[in-house]
Amino acid sequence: MSEGAQDTLAEAEAFLRLWHDEQPGTGPVRSRLREVSAQIEATGTYRHTFAELEYGARVAWRNSARCIGRLYWPSLLVRDCREVTAADGIAAELVSHLRLATNGGRIRPLITVFAPQVPDQPAARVWNEQLVRYAGYRTGGRHVLGDPRYVDFTDAVARLGWHGAGGAFDVLPVVVETPEEGPRLFELPGDTVLEVPLAHPEYRWFADLGLRWHAVPAIANMDLSIGGIRYPLAPFSGWYMGTEIGARNLADADRYDMLPAIAERIGLHMSSERTLWRDRALVELNRAVLHSFERHRVWISDHHTESRRFMTHLERERRCGRVVPGDWAWIVPPISGAATPVFHRQYDDVDLRPNFYLDPLAARLGRHGGLDAGCVRSASG
Ligand code: ARG
């Protein structure tokens, strides 16, 4: 057996034992292990049953150290698209993913798993960091129209022939790359991308800022790793926590950078940091996000509620005798950190599998808009 096959076997064994230990009634692990080791011996890889895939994907979420939203890990819906390998078919399933996940605003945590990486057979990928993101256009100098995070990605899709409308919130196309067809562009049908225009519960002028955000965050560039098998295309999505939008995407100086404009409209004194104009603008922006999603009946959670849920998750997992991997800098919300219970404790930042990983090869090839290592925190998961 090659070294690679031996690693696969060792990971397969660890995963299958975990799943049989945690899920009573899954039959004897011994016979399944014999089967899997024979498959690996003959082909260098093995095929997960649907039940294994489903459980593996759920545990990958459970093990995601950066995600505060893990309480609901057992209810993750798993779609098996391992047989879909042509770019057209993949694009159609990505659209279905968004429709099913959006669910008219009652967002369901969902993952769609495409074909794994097997020896000598590169798998399909998408270039996008998330299925739905907004274009960023350089408008001369350092100014960017849209989301500055996706300026390079926007350039890359322009080279593939995409023409954006030139607005601040143009939904980018999806680039599906298969070994047979290379990279191909797909525009998401307008009705698959639910968006919420932002207004404020008291400031009437807020709507005039023309801000909006999409309802479903769907990470598309991470490898799902289960029992020694890598799934390079396994987009997953949940609902938003308000701060991801209000305290990061629309607020960060290198993203939409909206705090100065909001503070100015409120009439805050910006000549001194001590007026805390940034902080006050942040709170109002976050109120607008939560208020607008709620008014449009799109699920979103606030950071106080999500923090409490995470404490419940920690307690449940402790009772099951499990370690909860956690990365403090990602778990603690980007505003009012110490006002939430998750601030006042420490976490084990351990790497448990199954899990999700950023593909190091893809990162090296400069896959566009990847969550690079230097990327400051924003809640994942
Ligand atoms: N922080 C990312 C964003 O703003 C999304 C990461 C996943 N978040 C989630 N709630 N599932 O788009």
C-alpha cells in the first residue's frame, strides 16, 4: 500500500470508529472497516455511504473552531451530488442549493457535496469564496465601488468575459472549474439571490444610503475532509449573525467602510475619537441590519442570542464528553465582545476531523478572494 493509501486508511478507521461509537445502531464497525480497507487496497480510495457522508459533514461543522453557530450541527441538511461532474450540472445544483437554503427567508443550514478528490482524478471546484458576493470595481486611485475584497476576483471574471453593471452591489457570477471544461462562468438567476435593503428603525435617511446585503452566506472554497477523503467542492451555508454584516462587511475600513458616512448623517462630532463616533455609528448600523432582516422576514440572529446558544452548545458537548474546538478571536463577536458570555472564557483550538479546510494548493495558486491566513476575524460557520 502506498503512503497516501495508508494515511487514507488510518483516517478512515478513525472516522468510522467515531461514527459507530457516537451513533448506536450503525452495525458492526469491523465488517465496514474490512470493506473499506479492501477498497483502499485496490483503488487507493473508498466511497462513503450516504449515512457516513451525512454524519461526516455534520461533525465537520461541529469541529469548526471559528464558528459560533454550532449548536444546530445535528440538523445540518446534506445533499449528495457526488455524481454531478459536468460544469452545467454543478452550476444547476449550486442554484438549487441557494434556493433550498434560502427557503423563502426561513433559512436552513445546508451543505451540498460534490465528487471527492480521488487518485489521478482532480475534482471540480469553484473559484468563488462564497456563492453570493458583490463585485468590487477600481474607479481610479484607491477608491473602489462595491466590495473591495473582491476587486481581484472581479478582474478575474472580467478576463473570462463578465461585464458587471457597475453598481455597489452587483452579484458576481460563479466560476465552476472542472478538469474537462476548465473555468466556466455562470450568472446566478436573479430570483435565487434573496437580498435585504437596509433601513433603520428611527433614522429615515438611512434607506437613502442604498445599502443592502444578501440573505445567505454560502462558503464555497473550503475542502470538506471526512475519514481521509477530501471533497474540494462542498458549499455550505447557514443564516447570518447580524454583526458579520453590520460590524464587518459594511463597516471594515477595507470593505464598505460605512462608519464615517453614517456618523456624519447622525451628526456626530468626528474631530475627536473620544466622542466614540465610530462606536455609535456601528451600533446604529447593526440595529439597521437586524431590523431590516426581521422586517423582510429573513432569518438572522444577533450576537447576544448566538453567544448564549454557543454556551448551551459548550454545555451539551461537555455532557457528551467531547472537546469543543474553539478559536477565541473568531468566536467573540466583533462588537460588545465582553457583553457576551463567550468572551469570558478560553477555548481549545484543536484540529479535529472531520473538518473544513482552505485548500493550500488553491491558496498558493492565488485562488481569488480566498479567506487568506491574514484575514481578520469574521464569524464563520
Ligand atoms: N462572515 C461571512 C460573511 O459575512 C460568512 C461566514 C459564514 N457565516 C454564517 N453565518 N454561516 O459573509
